[in-house]
Amino acid sequence: SLTQTKAFYEGRLYIQNLSSMIAPLLLAPRPEETVLDLAAAPGGKTLILAGLMQNTGWLSAVEPSRERFFRLCDNLKSQGVTNAHIYMTDGRSVGKKCPQMFDRILLDAPCSSEARFKTHEPKSMSYWSVHKVKETSKLQRRLLLSAFDALKPGGKLLYSTCSFSPEENESPLQHLLERHGAHLKTIPLILPFDNIQKPLTSWGKEVYDERIQNAVRILPTDTIDGFFICLLEKI
């Protein structure tokens, strides 16, 4: 019903699921900081980042897809964002281009979207496959490494997906910690929900770093989509 309102058409409303809104709120950027949204389109989380920054500082929004890039541009413009600099580029290259540049980085990574499956909508599952999970896991690992390179010492990185599979959640984090664990810590997350599940400690032959236990897996309900969130700090 909200999408049919005048306020929505005029850009005064942006409709987003509660679980997606949690990620930028937990990252909590401050005014005048340098912030990166590494997989930004369509822009809902970027809008919240800009709002928390009070439209000050420097907000870089990255999106490689041309179609999604222009949708991102339109959404940020219609909502009055003025501190964002938008780049149509592959997020995997950002770390090398902008080493240790950002105070905070949001990586809401591309994923298989398992947490958005709906039993009454078979189409919501039609694009899923084991191959897709494996391919997105590889992409997520490279994006996390890029984010680490782009993060300032003392900066914070929030990693999230709307997927359940450990291949897309615990496993990419394990990959990051195996390479840069001496320079990272995870921050415990406490959320005011009952539908929270602790991360896995192992999956198959892989045993996960105990620091990953500070992440949370949000289970879906009638009012909130499923989500996985981990907040890290570079030390």
C-alpha cells in the first residue's frame, strides 16, 4: 500500500525490510567520517549511512552493474543525499586502489538470497543452485579481502548477507581471518530480537575461528527477513 502513496512517488519514503536496516545502524558511521558502501545498489543502506553521517564527510558507494548503478544514483538523488560519491566499478579492486582510506566499511555482499525464500512463492527459489552458492562464496571472499585493504587501522567493517549457508557467511569470514586474523577482532552483537541464532562452529571439514561466534544469524519471521551480520575492527 505504501508504494502507491504520493509520498513514495515523490521520494519522501524509501521502503526497506527491517533486517536490512540493522546493518548500517550497527556500523554506526559518524559525521565527517570517510565511509565505503562496497556493494551499494539499490541504495537503501547507503541512504541510512548518509543520514547517520548527517550528509557530511565522504561516502563512497560502489556498484559494478550498470543498470543497478543508475538505480542507485536515482535513489540517492531523490532522497537528497549530497555527501555520496558513486562509482561503477568492481568492489574487488577497491582495496588496491584505496588502501587504508576508510573509517568504516559496509559490505552487504551479493549472495544467493536464501533468507528470502518464501514457501508460497516458488519463484523466490528458482534462481538458487549449489553452483550459485559456491560462486558467490568466492566473490564474497575477494570482496572481504578488498574491504580489509581499504580499511584504516582502528576502522570497522560490517559484513552481512541475506543468506543462510555457511559457505556464504562463516566460511568467507574464516578465509579473511586466516589471512589477516592478527589484525582483526570481531565485536559482539546484541540485538533486541528472539529470532537470533548463533553462528556455526564448524561445517563439513571446516572448523571456524571462535571469533566468528560474535556474529549473529537473524531467522526470518512474518515481519523480518533472514540475515547474517558480523562486525569487525581492524587492530
